[in-house]
Amino acid sequence: MRGFTLIEVLVALGVLAVALAAIGSLMATTVRGTRSIDAHVTLVETARSIMTGLPDRGQLSIGNFSGEIAEHRWRTDVLPFIVPNVDQQLATPWTPQRVVVRVQSPAGAILQVETIRLRKRGG
């Protein structure tokens, strides 16, 4: 009977080590990517929850407010929406307002969402 030589065993172990290192690296990258996606989805869902909970357009006034949801700090700014070259005194039934929601995760990642809401003039 003939067995493997020491050189053949060492080469096989070397090939196996390279393959395992490549698989380990791929798994580590996948885990990091999954965590990153999970953190981003959590930020988006928190921002969505805040935007859903905003007061009705008639009660949303200029200013800012902030708070915390599930360790995510958030701030909402309601600002006048000013468009250059458009007369702001134009008689229209609606006034546009810029709503900016900023959410920060416990790890420090930040997501900012902006939207425009229309508010009845004089309301």
C-alpha cells in the first residue's frame, strides 16, 4: 500500500486553508452588509413612523420638535417653503411648508427625509 507523502499532505492543507479563508472573508462581508441594511431599514422605519405621526396639515405649524423612539433620536423642522422667482403673496388657497425629519441611530448613523406639505392659507 502506498500512502500520501508529507509534501502532498502539506499542499492539500494549504489549499484547504486558502479555501476556508476565502469562505470566512465572504461570510464576514455578508454579515457586515446584513447589519448595515438592517440599521438602514430601522432608520427608515423610524422616520416613516415619525412622519406618520405628524399633526394634520391644518395643525402643523412652523417650528421644530424632537424626541426619541427606541433609542433613535429624532428632530422635525417645519419651515416655510420658498421658491425663487415665485411671488409668495400670490393669492392661492395653499401655503407650502417644508418638513425635514432627521433620525439618528444609537450607533450614530443619520437619515434625513424632506417633504413638502400644503397648508390652507389662514388655517
